[in-house]
Amino acid sequence: MKNEEKPAPVQETAAQESSSFDRKRHVIGAFLGPICALLVWFTPIEALTPESHKLLAIMTLVAIWWITEPVAIPVTSLIGPTLCVIFGVVSMKEAFAAFGNPMIFLFMGGFIIAKAMMVNGLDKRIAYGIMSMKWVGDNPRRIFLAIGLACMVCSGWISNTATAAMMFPIALGLLEAIREMMAANGRNIDLSSYKYATGLMLMTAYSCSIGGVLTPIGTPPNIMMIGFLAEKDPNLYHISFFDWMVWGFIAMVVYFVIAYVVLSRMFPADVKHIEGAQEFIREHVNELGKWTTAQKNTLFAFLVAVTLWVLPGVLNVAFGSDSEILKQYNKIFPEAVVAMIGGLLLFFLPTNIKKGEMTLRWKEAVTGIEWGTLLLFGGGLAMGGMMYSTGLSAWIGDQIVAMMGGHPSEMLFVAVFCIASLLMSELTSHTAAVGMIGPLAVGAAISAGFSPIPVAVGVALSSSLGFMMPVSTPPNAIVYASGYIPITKMIKSGAIIDVIGILFVTIPLVLLLVKWVMGI
């Protein structure tokens, strides 16, 4: 059986629709950003200092360009700090200090480990291992579930974009098996209008985004919000890797169940068995062959990092949060150092000692590091840090609290920012959305007298629920290009999951579980 792609005309139509929308968005943003920035610049605001007023104008430009992308988002992330230096908001050292934030190296170490998993085929071995389990078989509902589980498990540790790119051909191959099976039985189907095909594609995309909430390194918004809290007060608002995984795991599982139930009901299969599905998976498993030394080394480095990340949680339970052993451990092995240990191990674990070959080569690692994401992350932290230092975030926080009546309930407060994060992530990169909303949420929470930790976690989790539009996340764009997903179906299914997820999972989770775990 051949793994054929969707005929070009359908894919081209989907791509043309998306590119037409993007072109209009880029052109409008190119002019709207500077115009709005100038309006803010020349509008008198007595409550702001000259520095914070200038920063507000620059943030206006950055925010609009992050949403509309007239230039690449990482470029805009560099424009913001550069303009702040030029117009005297802060010194150059302060403007670019965030690009050396330890959180950058936490993410960089995660990228290196993820690249090794992809280069050495460990990610595929995990994905096909799940798909080839006996309980899956050729049952379409179980295949639907297995595809989602494989995407979710992998994207908790590697880029959701890379996971979607890996799983996309697998899903296409399974759909081709359905088409061939039905053709053999005298029934020709058009996969572009076949419900199950739409559901399987959406399950692939959504599960990649859902898996990202599991760990701080699962998706950029998680680590970005941790960074914003650390910029405000690293001691008072510290979130450990283990703490995040506690609520991240629960959120991931519940989000996944919601997505599975909604999609399986909206896009059910009309066959009980997919003939050829098991053979398709078995062929790919056989192609992987036996475990290689590189795969074993990569798994070892990965497990070392995960163990060191989780160990503080175990020490906390065993000895207490104020124990000397926990303090010493956190001093020697902070999360960023652990990420670098796991990543650097890959350059020292040999696969062929005689030839001097290691598990990962530097050239491979360089191509695996998403430099654009790191620049966006650094730019977001830089702008957020300047908003704190100039007092802009406190002023905006006061305005937001005043608009909520002066004394909003914490539930209303969290709900407003979670929904804002979700809506913004539907329009632009969820990382850029969090870069805009994150500092405002933290500043407003402090102004309202709340701990900023729950709303920070809520903003991060909500940004991963951008399921309605192809532009929301790269996995959405990847599967939409297949031509098997009518845009109306993506909007409808995404809206249902978004509403259920944010109202019945995100908001209760951050108000109850997060506060309980953090003791606030």
C-alpha cells in the first residue's frame, strides 16, 4: 500500500485561501502598527512617566505586528528592544538582558534533546510503538484514539510542529488505506468530504497542541509565563518543573478526553474495520529495525533530564519545602542547568568510539534549535521586564482592574485573561499572544491583590486551546493543507472544544489545583 498524498489541486486551494488572508493581514498590519503607535505617542497620558509612555507606543507597534506579521515575528521581537534603546526607554544592557535569561537555556536544552530524538528516530519509535499496540488493531475509533495519544505523548517533550509533521504522513497513510479498502468493495469516496478523514486530521493537530501543556518545555507559552513571573520576583513566584507537571498532566488528560469525545461524535467512521491499517503500521515498525546505540543513548539522556527535573518534587514531599537538601539541590541543579546536562550528554555519548561518532553532532543540533522561537521568547521577556521596570504594567493593571469595577472576584479576573489569551491565540502565534497578554495579566493580578501565579498558568494553558483557525498553531496549518478539513468544520469543532475546555477545565484548574499546589 502506498502512502499517497492528497491530489495537488485540493491542497493548492487550501493554501491559496490561507495565503490570501495572510497577505491582507500583512499589508494592513504594516500600516496600522506605526499609525497606532504614533497616535499613542502623541496622546497625553499624565499618569505615565516619559519612559513608560514611550514604551506604551512601542508596545502598541510590537503587539500589532505580532498579530498581523508584516515581518517575521522573531524580527518584531528584536525591533521592540531596539526601539526602546533608540528612544531612551532603558539602557542597551537592560533592554537585551532578557535574551540571556536562564529560561532561554532551559528551552534550548529541550530543543537539543528533541532534535536528538528526531535525528535518531526515537520519536518515531515511540509513536509507532503506541500505534502498534494490540488494543488498537484495525478499529477506526481505536486508531483515532491511538493517533491522538501518540501526538500527545510526543508533543509533551518535543515541538508540536515537529510532532505534527511526523504524524501527518501516518494519518494520511491510514486514510489512504480506508480509500483503497472502500474502492475494493466498489465504493469510491472523496476524502476531502469524508467525515472520518476530517476528524482524524483534526485529532492529529489538536492532540499536538494539547500535549504541549504537560511540561514547561512542551510549548513556548508555558516557559514564557514562568519567565514573566521570575522577572517580577524569582523567589516569590517560582514554579518548578514538577509543580507544572502536576497540573499540566491533569489539564492534558482532560483536554484530550474532551477533544476525543467531541471529534469522534462529530466525525464518526462509517466502517467497523480498516483493512490494511495493521499492515501499514507493521511495515513502518519493521523499517525502524532494532534499537540502535544512538536511540539508547538518546533515551538515556532524556531520562536523566526528566529524572533531575522531577526529583525536586520528590524531595519536597519527602523532606519538606524548607529542607536544606532541597535548597542545595535547587542551587546545584536548577531546571535550566538540567536541560543543558541532558542536551550536552548527547555530544559525549558515543555511537562509534573508533570513528569518534557521538549521539548528536553540532550541525544537527544547530538545525534543531528553533532560534526564531528563542528570539520571540527573549523579546517577550525583554518587553515584559521593561513594562515592570518602567511602571507601565502596574498602570495598565490598574486600568484593567478599574474597568472590572475596582474589586473583581478572582474567578472573573482569571476568566477575563484566559478568554483574552484564547481569542488572541486564534488570531496569531500563541507565543506572541502570551508575550502581549502575559505581562498585563501578572501586573493586573498584583494590582488587584491576587497572586499572579494562577492567572499566569491560566493564560499559558488557554493559549494552547487555539483550535479554530489554521493560523492559530502550526499543527492546525499543517493538517489544513491536506485539503481534508473544511474551514467551517475546523471553526465549529474548535469553538466547541475551546468553550468546554476553558470554562470547565482551565478556570477551575487554576483556581483550585494550582492554588493548592503552590500553597496560595
